[in-house]
Amino acid sequence: MESPLALYRRYRPETFAEVIGQDHVTEPLRAALAANRVNHAYLFSGPRGCGKTTSARILARALNCAQAPVSDPCGECDSCRDLARGGPGSIDVIEIDAASHGGVDDARDLREKAFFAPVRDRYKVYIIDEAHMVTTQGFNALLKLVEEPPPHLRFIFATTEPDKVLPTIRSRTHHYPFRLIPPRLLSDYLSQLAAEEGVAIESAALPLVVRAGAGSARDTLSVLDQLLGGAGPDGVTHKLATDLLGFTPDSLLDEVVEAFASRDGGAVFSVVDKVVETGQDPRRFTEDLLRRLRDLVIVTAVPDAPATGLIDVSEDAGERLVAQAARFGAIELSRAADIVAAGLTEMRGATAPRLLLELLCARVLLPGADHTSDGVMARLERLERRLEVTGAPTPAPASAAPAAPAARPAPVAEPAQAAEPAPPAPVPSGGASRDDGPPPPPPMPTSAPARAPEPAAAPEPVPEPTPVAASAEPVAEQPGGPRGGLSLVDVRRLWPDILEQTKNRRRLAWMVLSQHAHVVDVDASRLTVGFANSGARDSFVNGGCDEILRQAAIDVVGMDWRVESIVDPSGAAAAQPVVQKSSTDPAAVPATAPDAPDAPPAWVTGGAAPEQPTAPEAPAQSAPPPVSAAPAREALEAARAGGGAPESAEPVRSADDDVDPDDPDAESAALDTESLLSQTLGARLIEEIKHD
């Protein structure tokens, strides 16, 4: 008993209608045959096994059909039967393998025989397969014949590399490029052939056969023929296709993807060990892993890709892909695919593929998209911090009452807008340090300062704002949990990182925030920042620093807050008055701390100006009695009204009197060298070498 022919020979198309996936070639050829506008030479190019030689035979049958001109051969005349599947062939259709007959002598022999008329049919057709193997001398010998052939002669060149065909030959032909067959069309074709062969094939095995064929009809039919020959009573199963074709089992791919999602290094390297111990090729495993990551990237972008056929997988495999893609982010999947693709390239020709596979798995396990060590560690720290402080908000119980408004420190109301705002009133020296005595009683609500008096009006005393004591207890959160996922305590814990990111963006914003600001409140959409005085707040807002702070919060915390700024001297960053002694007056004179450049100058009554401002010292053990600020306010209002200071009040000069308001160094004029370096450059003085 004779063995049957191979599938690709038994099912070779006999008409253009049977050729699949090449409609862009077959339709124009059928139209040219029907209209009898056939050229004398054709060039068919494309990948192997996509139908070039088959289409050339069909074209030769149609040309010599007894019913010509027709678009498809009739299949009944002698010429059609001779050129059919399993036929003896026609003496007027000559096939030449250029791989072994591409020399100049073969070209001369062809040229001598070509001028003889056909024996039976209308045309003598030469099908030259692997035409790119013809030498340059051979093409030159055929050039004149191809350019001006006799009326009964037709040439059909078939090649996988059209660029190697002599340009003078290529320019005298009609070029038809063939393409690879689409996977979905090829899968349907395989199902049809399996039904005709009477062998069952699982739907999960079809994508593996199509993938092994790589779009080539001949290669795909060869793979299917192998599986049909080894199929058992159950037909072609997924396990049979996986084992014979050498693909990685889906169970291993699912296991390694789940390990990547949970960042389980032990499970990942256990899968690598299974791949090697079972005798699988690490390169094939890496290729299959890259294909799985590609499917996950597509599912992340198009969630219904398995249902719409964008990914050719079975229904249960599509559900697994959707579940796995939900555990990753788009950037993380893209980064993992890039690392695996680069590792696959490095494995080509490598002597230790397992080592490269383990290294690329280790790189995938590291989070972040920055390949530098600093970038990776920064992102790792950020992820760990987010996992510690971020949580899903829980609904508040019905019986729980909202937090009392008094739990948060009340910010000082901003002064009303006036034509010429008055400077803030000084803090009495008695409040030089909030740590000197017991905590002050709860403050009364303060009101906005009055407008500056008109020149003709009598000056009215402005109520002196009382400093609000910072609460020793942490701010009470809502009973339902942190608002927007982050509580006020969490944001204050992350505040140094936000300041560091602000410093990288704009140093001025960092200086203002680090010296004068603190976090007052936060919710899902708003971040409230309190400033020690109105000058620092105005500098922050007018300089566009609120946008810098918003961007820094996005980079560190991942929250796009609306930044609101208020004047709240009760916070930890409020300016602390410093007790300063004068050489002529034993009384204490309140002076502005060096780190609060926006604080007003000190005004005292009846005292002389200090000879030289000294550096801030530790708070005194006992605070001196407070000095009344009423005469100072009267002198200030009189100066604004055009009058002079009271005769009884001796003018007091401070370190800021000789500074021009337009001087760019006004903020740092009263700082010593170490403070200036810290404020301007963020530097720390380690050692100072003095020279005589």
C-alpha cells in the first residue's frame, strides 16, 4: 500500500479561487486573463510557502486552457489535466530550478530552445524558480530574450529575494509581491482540512500550529501533517501540540507571570529551574514569555481583545489574560517586555542561556522604569512608602460624629486689603519662647486688622494678634479613615520628601517652604499650607511656588492637590522672636529671627539702637516684662500721615534701616556666613580655616 502524499501536495490549489490570503495578486491576474491582457514576463516574490510557484502553475494552465481567455482554467481539457494535481505535466510548460541551473551555459541553452514553437499548446511557458540564484552573466544572457521574446513565449520568475534579481530584468516584468497568510484565515483553513481528513483537533491547538507555520501555508500544512500522523483516538490535543512543537506549557507561563505580579523571586527562579530540568530550551521559554507579555500589553490597552479576536487565544485563555493584566500597570508591563526582548537578543549565540534568563528575570523583578541604581532605589522606596501609608478609605459609621473643629489649629485671618497695608504688629518679648512656661490658654478668635488710617483721621489702636499655641495632640482624623487615602499625619511624614522634590525644581520655593511653611490640612483634592507671616505667604503665591509644590506632590505622593495658602503662625515653622540685649539699655528688645526675613523691624520706646545685632541665643530662664507696643504704632502711623515721630520718643535704628528695598541681598544681609550658605545653597559648614 502506497503512503499518501503530503498535505501540501494533496491540497495544492488548482485555481486562483482556491489560493488563500493573496487576493491582492489573484484578482488582478484573473482580470488580466479574462481581458486577454497578459504580459510576456511576470515576477512573483514573497516569503517561502505562500503560493508563488502554485500561482505560476495556475497562470500557465489558464494561458494554455482550450477555453482561453478565461480567468480560471476549466480543468477538463488536456492541458488542464496534464498540469493538475498529480498530473504528468506538459511538455510546453518547463520548470527550471535556478539554484542548480543558473549559470550562463544554462541561460544560453534556454535561449536556443525558446525560439522553437510549442508542441501542442498556445504558449511555451518557462517557470524559473528561485530566480535570485541566477548569476549576473546568466541574466545578461537572457536579457535580450526577456526584453523582446517571440509571440509564443512567456516567462514567470519566482523568488524570495526580488532585490537580487538583475534590475534590467526586473524592469521588464510585472511584479506581484506575495504576503504571509493572516493567522485567523490560516486557522480556519486548517480546521477545514482537519475535517476533510476526519481527524478532530482542539481549538487550543490551532494557534500553536499557526504559530509554528509562521504564516507560510506549506510550513503550516507540514506541521499539521505531523500532528495528524501522531494523533491518537482523541485527535490533536493541546498537550500533543505543545510537546511535539516544543512550546512552553501555559501552566509555566501562568506561574511565572503570577510570580512577577506578586514579586515572588523564589517562584520566578523555581520556574526557571523547571524549564531547565525538563529539558526545554531557555531561548524558546524566553520567546514564549515575551509573547505572553505582548498579549498582556494588548489586553491592558484593549480589555476586550480576546473577545474581538485581536488576540488569537481560546476563551479560557482569554479570561486568564484579562485577570493577569489587571495585576500589572501598563508601564510595568512595557518595561518587562523591553527587558525580556533585550535578553532574547543577548541569548543568540550565548553559551550560558540559563544565566542570561535568570539575570533578565532579576531585572524584571525590580520596580520602576529607570535603569540607573539611584532611579530604581528611589522608586522602590516610594512604592514601599506608598504601601505603608496608602489604604482604601472605609465608610464612616452612622453613629460616628465628625471631628470637632477645635482639633485643628485655627489660622490667623488675613488682613483686609487696603491701599497701603500696615505691617504686622510685633510680638512682645515676653513670648520669646513657647517652651519657657506652661502652655498658654486656648486662644480667642482673632479678627482681621483694621485698614490703615487716613492722614487726617486720628490713629486707632490695632488689636495685637495673639499667637496661637500649637496643639500637642495630633490632628484628629475623620472617623471614617483618612480622606482621599492619605491622612494629615501621613502627609506630614512625607513632607520632607516633598520639600526635597521642590528643591530640585526651584530653590526659592524650597527656601520659603522649609523656613516658613507647614501643612495645616489635607483632603482628597486640597492641600492647605500655613505660613508664619503674610510676607512669606505673599512671596510664595506671587512667585508661582504653589504650582511647584503641586508638581512635587504629584511626583512624590501621586496626588494632584489644589494648593491653598493661609497665614498660620501657630505651626512649627512660625518665626520665633529672639531676645536681644542692647549695650545701652538693659531692657530686652525683641528682634526678628534671622530665618524670618519678612518679619517687621523691632520698635521700642525710649531705648537706643543696638550697637551690633548678635546671633540668636538660647531662650532666657526668666522672660523680661513685656514692652508696650502702643507708642511704636503711634510713631508708625504718624510717619505715614506725614508727621514726625513724637518728640519724647528717641528714634531707634535697626540693622534693616540702611538696606535698600530693591537690594536683591536684603533677605540675607543680616545672616552670618554659615546661615547664608545654608539658606542659599543648602550647604553645611564643616570646618572654617581662619587666616591671619
